[in-house]
Amino acid sequence: MRYGIAGDRSRCRGNVFVGIMARGRHPARIRIDPPDERSAANYLRCWCGRDLHREPNRFPGLTSPELFDNGRPLEIDFGCGTGALICSRARAFPDVNFLGIDISQKPLFCAVKEAAASHLENTKFIRGNFDTMLPLLRPQTVNAAFYLLPNPPRDYHQERANARRRRFLKSLYTALVPGGRFFFATDSNLFLECIKGIIRCDIGHETLTFEDVPLSIKTQYWRIWEEHGRSVKSFAVEKREIPFAQGACARSSFRHGARIHM
């Protein structure tokens, strides 16, 4: 079974990772050597889609107890790239765990090196297709999730593609704790409306817009897009299945000063 660190190429050989990063972030443009063996062992895992499909029970769940051996709040960045958001928030909130998932190897090498240099013990990264990891999400275990500036697709009206997005959003919503939030951002109006439509029609929960975006969420690429005159559209979804007074408080780092406009 290929289940190990991303630097161990022999364990992932034979599995093809398919996907591209957001425009301007193509992994082929990054020149970086693999992290040292100790850093890779501490921070990075390579989870092959074929094994996840065949034997999902052989993998740990995407939870703090199973990945970090503690019960701290967990935030996940889907398509984390070079890990800028993850590492920045991990430094700011040491009592929160942060997981970054991406399909591209070189950006994750950058992320691991930054995490190791900053001695971030509350950070881990997984290389793989997050669609294949959805069975590893557990109910009410994620305090915040991010899907920021993914490469806009061209299959907005294809049922098969939207079924995949619907499965991702439903799985993620189930994984959020009451009061937990999902943040989405894109510079594509069509992609924005596609995701909003799925949430409104298929999940049935309101979207909460936020205009004054916390600086901790605005990544380097977000700022680059804005500097080039691209308008980034964003929204947040808050889980409200259980009234806040009855449910457990979501102890995400967003409970500590970030201003969300509802």
C-alpha cells in the first residue's frame, strides 16, 4: 500500500495525480528541492487516490485526534498551494491545528520548508486529490475550511462535474462543527454563482457575505490578483443546523477577533 511521505516517490509511483493550480501558480514554475527527510516525515504525507478508493479505512480520518493526537480545533485549507495561509494562521493561533491539502508536489515542498523553519507543530500537509479524501471527513470535527482562488473550471453546467462539487460541499458541511465556517473566493463570476447555487439549492443553507476580509485570509495570490485589477469575489457559509445556544461553541480562531459581516 502506498501510504507515506510525499518525498518517498517509490510509494506513490504508479498513481497519477491529475489537476492544476490556480492561474499564475502552476507547479512547473516553482524551483525547489525536496525537503529533508526529517521535515517530510514530520509535516508531509502522500496519499494515493487508488489506495484511498480501495481501502479508505486504512487511512486516518481528517481530524485533530487522528492526525495530531490532540483535541484542538481544526482548520483545513483545500488546495493550499505553498501553504502561505496555513503557516500564517498556524503562527497566529498556536492552539489551533491546521491541515493543508494539495495535489501538486512542488508547492507542498515550499509549505513544508516554511513550516519546518517556523517550527510549527500544529501544521500538517497532505498531497493528494481531496475529492478522494471525503470519506475521511468526520461529522462535526472541522472548525473552519477554506477553498480560495481555485483554478476556475469550464464545466459549470455539466451534471457530472457539479455532482462532484455537490458531494464535496455536502461532506464538508457535515464535517463542520456548529458555528463552523466555510470560506470561498474566486475571481470568476460564473464559478462563484455555480458554488453558491449548489449551496442554496442542494444543501439548503444561507451564504453569509463578508466585505471586510480578515488580513489573515487574504493570501499572497489574492493580493496579486487585486493589484492587477482583478476583482475577487468571496463568501462564507456558517453551519447553523444546531442553535448556537444548544450546540458546542466552535472554537475556531475566527472566534478571536475576525470581523465577519453577515
